[in-house]
Amino acid sequence: MALVVGTIVIIGTHFAGQNQPDRRALDAVAFALLAAGVAALVFRRRYPGGVLIFVMGVTLAYALLGYPKGPIFLTMIIAFFTAVMQGRRFIAWAVLAVGFVSFPWLPYLLGNEPAPTSTGIFLLAGWLLVLATVAEIAHIRQQRSMRTREEEARRRAGEERLRIARELHDVLGHNISLISVQAGVALHLMDKQPEQARVALSVIRDTSKDALRELRSVLDVLRQVDEALPTSPSPGLANLGDLVSRASEAGLQVHTEISGDLTGLSASVDLAAFRIIQEALTNVIRHSGQTMSYIYVTRNEGELTLRIDNETNQAMSRAGMGAGQGILGMQERASALGGVVEAGPRPGGFRVFARLPLNGNPLSTPGADQ
């Protein structure tokens, strides 16, 4: 910027001086003043107010010495704009007011030029008003753009916190429910069937290790440290067998039926489908104990459907199945992908039904007959 402006100012002033024989000829002092004002622009972003005052001083000195007029005010325009954009608006407006008085009247008071005419004063005021208005509009647009970026950053941070909260709820809720069930089994069988209690304790050990691993991967995001990328992929429907096995070890009988090719699913759909099934099984383990659950996964041309039917016994609390953050977390995951989730009691049990689009287009709410 400084080199371009310097070239324009010095060359432009040189040629302008050839058409102004009544003005003082350009000499070393004139070029030094022009170069000083241009060189100060290098520091305009670090010291916007000081650079503007300095540029005005050297430009005013150049004008008072009677040198030829030319594009000498270009440096002041750039310094003024920078000061306004950097928030030094008071200094910028003060310099503008001082310049409005000084440049037309000081040369007259020193006897270098005739008194300014009312037309000249009016034109100068209009020109300065246009300059100030354009600078203020640019400043307002800059502030608005900054606020928009800040709001967008806060929105993304809120979405990220919500995503992490869902991950923590899914990881901790499922695994701790399994640990709680197996701990109860181990305590019940400790004296009568120690070998079975040993199996339950092994399940607790493996489940707690998995929970700690997934929890650590989520917390690494919060730390925002430069660590190595995780070596294990995010869970998906490929891990459905492991999820069913852990649920079976907790006493839940699970029947799984898959229709369609599940390969090639996007990572977001794959993870959301796994978490929805995981939360549905967690609710059964937490609220009903030993019972039967049926998982139906179907991939159609444009969507992935999940249906988890849970058979309940008389002691099961249906109110508990529908309470808490689990159902809300399922719905939020599906909604983020443009899908829908319905969850509620059915004859003889509880049903979770989800539709996840594969092409990203939002789906309509499923009917009750589904």
C-alpha cells in the first residue's frame, strides 16, 4: 500500500507542478515531506491515531510552504479511513475538523494565498462530509460483519456443546446402566454362584474400559490440545453386534433384523443410527430389567429406518421410559440430519421409530400407522 501510494503521490505531484509555475518548485524538502507521509502509512494499523495526526502535520507543512498542489491528500484519506475502521473515530473527526479550518485559512493568514471564497469553503465541506460518511458506513458494515461472525461462532459453539452433551449422555448412560445391572447380578450371586459373579465382574471391567475410552475421546475435544488423532473410528452400525452382546450380558434378549446394504452410509447418519439404538436399549435396561427387544434396521433408496420394539413386564415404568434426556437426545440427533423420531408406548411394550434421510433432505413426520 505504501509503495503504491508513494508512487502515485510523488509522480502525480511532479507532473502537477509543471502546470503550476506560480508555486514553489519541488525540492528535497518537498520530496522529504511527501515521502515521510507515505512512509507513515506502514504503521497505520498499529498506530492509526498517531499516523493520522503525523500525516496531517506533514501534509499541512507541505501546503504552507507553497509547493505545487497534487494528489498529496491521498495519504490523509487513507490514514483517515484506517483510523475510523480501527475505532479511533474521535481522533479522526477531530483531525477532520482541524483540517477543515487549517488548510484554507492558514495559507491566507501567512500571506501565501488569497482568502478562501464561500464557494471553495462549501465545496471543501461537502467533500469532507462525503469522505466522513463513506468512512462511517464502512465502519458500521465492518462492525456488523464482526458481530455476525461472533454470533455465528457462538452458535457453532452452542451446537458443539450440545453435540458433546449428547455424546456424554449416550456413552455414560448406556455403559453405566450396564455396569449397574451387572453389579447387582454380581452382588446377588457372590455367595451362591461365584463363577457367575466373576462373569458379571468381567463385564463390568470391559464396559467401564469402553466407557472411559469413549469419554476420553470426547473430553479431548474440550481440551483442544494438539494430540494425535484417535486411532479408532466413531461407533456405527458396524458395531451393532458388540452393542447387542453387551446388552445380552446385562440380561436383555435382543433380536436383530437388517434389511438392505448398510455399507457406504455417511459418518453422521451411521453414528446417529448407532446412538439411537444404543439409547433405546439403555432405556430398556434402566427401566425394565430383563426383557425382550427387537431391532429392525432397513435401508431404502433415500432413507434409513430404525424400529426398536421393547417388550415390557408388569413392573416396568412407562413414565420412566418417556422421561429424561434420552428421547430428547434421539430427536435432536435425527433433527440435525433432517430426520424424525417417534417414541412412545405400544401394546405390550415401548417403541422407538426413526427415519434418517440419506440425501440430507428433511423428512416429514411419520404417521401413527408406522
